[in-house]
Amino acid sequence: MENMKQWDQMRTVPKERLKVIQAGRMKGKSDINPQWRYEILTRIYGPCGFGWKFTIEKTWVTPEYLGEIAAFAQINLYVKLDGEWSEAIPANGGSMFVANESKGPHLSDECFKMAITDALGNAAKMLGVAADVYGGISESKYESKPNTDNNTENKPEDTREWLNKGEMLNQAIDYLKGGGSLATIEKKYRINKEIKANLLTVVNTIKP
């Protein structure tokens, strides 16, 4: 079908362009090499700036819980087909500007670059770029293998950092006092019984 011509040309990511994630909650999954996206767009539409292009519409940061800060970018992607430029293909992307790590907060000076790269990937997938990955046909960070109770090897490793006493705990308490949710903290951190009891005490104290 003519409408699927470019889609089918861009849907499959070569295995050598998939990178295995070595750490974090996506450990063991594969991520798409961003450069491959640019390469396939160039193969199908032409060089960047002539056959495809993008504009950065907006960048911003948003405070998250426990002192973390997320960075976001909004872009418009354009491609030229049969000598005519497309309408804007809008997309957002995100990355972390300040992230809590075991040794303390980590500030990334490449957060906007990564957010823009993420946004470009989100826009390009509307054209069929890496469609097999996003659609679950190829295994990637966007797909998880099913787990069974009898197969512990397939169960994902809990890579959440432990919420420790000190500054991290104080930030968690301040977050709760500001109306934050304990469930949100538990999604990011593992919490032992003692610290959870302390946090529950804070939650019960501020309840109306």
C-alpha cells in the first residue's frame, strides 16, 4: 500500500543499532541509537535541512518530588515528500536536569540535548521510524517479557535506591508536608520499616 511505503522502510531497527541498557529499572532491555533515527530519515527524505528538519518550539524545567528537576522540550518535525514540506509533526521529550543519586543530587548539563533527542524520537515514530520496537514486535525498553511465578530469572530486578536517613529523609518529609504522596515516594525508593513508620507518622499528622 502506497501510504505505508515510507513506514515500512523505517519500521525495523538493525540489531547492531540497539544498545543494551546496563543499569537502572530498564537493565537488560535495548534502547534505540538516536543516530540511526537521523540516518534513516536522511535515507528516506534526504539530508537534514533539505529533506527533513525540526524546530525547537519551547524548553522548560519542572520541579519534581524530593528536590529533583525535570527538563522538557517541545519540537516540530517536518519532512519533504515529492517536493512538498509536511505540516508540523509536534512532539515533547524529557530528561532529568537534577536527579537524586546515591552520592547526592546530580546536575546534567546535557538535559535539554537529551530532551530534544527524546522529542525527535517521539515525532519520528509517527512516520514509522522504529515502529517494530514501539509496537512490541522487537524487544526494547518499551517491551517487557512476561514473568511467571515459577521463573524468577524473568522477574525484573528492583533497582530502586534505598531511602536513607539524613538529607534524603528530610526532603521526603518536606515533600509530604507540602501535600505530596507517600505512594509517589515508594515508587522511587525502597523504604525499610523504620523509615516508613516515620513517614506514616508525618502523613497522619498532616491529615485534616
